[in-house]
Amino acid sequence: MKVAIGSDHAGVTMKSEIVPVLDELFIDWEDFGTKDEESVDYPDFGEKVSDAVSRGQADRGILICGTGIGMSIVANKVPGIRAALCQEDYSAKMSRLHNDANILVLPGRIIDKEKAKEIVKTWFTTDFEGGRHQRRLDKIKEIEEKQK
């Protein structure tokens, strides 16, 4: 599995904390920036990661900003992206199990690093359940097609 990861300045510290978790899970990753805490615009990094996932250059993505809200909005504008903002394990599990989320969004200023690590582990070790949930994803895809 290949993962695209990106953050704005508010998420760069958390990003450095969760990258070792990806290594523990033997997941290849690519950092799409930013690299430091100098103020940047989150849409730039949200778009890069989302495009990589949408185009198949990465299987999944992780985005981090202060609240996670901005990155979620950006990511979900890209066709084929199902980004889930998760602040606890249950949402992380359900976003994969029922929604087949392909981008995990974390709030760098709301949860601590240990909680973020737990969420990442849960998200990457939970598979999509399929079944009735696939029908719902198909409906989401239909909505995307109508918007083109």
C-alpha cells in the first residue's frame, strides 16, 4: 500500500508523530508537504494529496490541519475522494468499514499524538465491509457524475 500524506503548518508536528506508525505497519508513504510551521494555505496540500489518491498514484491519504475541517472540505471536492475527519477510534473504524474512506483527516490542534496514533492504526487495519454499503458508495459516485 502507498499512502500520500500532507499537512499545513498546524499539522506538521502531528504528521511527524504518525509517520513512524506507518513505518510500523509497513506502509509506504510520500510526504506532500509542508515541511515546517511557517504559515501556508491548507488547500494547496489538501489538493496535492487528494489528486494523488484520485489518480491512483497513492492508495490512500492522510491530511492534517488545525481542526481537520478545512482539509476535509478540500479533499471532498476531488472526484472519487471519500475523506473522513476522525477524532476517535470509532469514527475511524466506521469510516473504513461502512464508507470505504480513502483519506483520513486528523485535527492537529484538537487531539493529542497518542490518540492520533491509535486512530491511524485503527483506520489502516479496518477493511471495507462492502455489501449494502457498496450500494451507498455507488450512489455517491452517481452524484459526482451528475456534477460534471
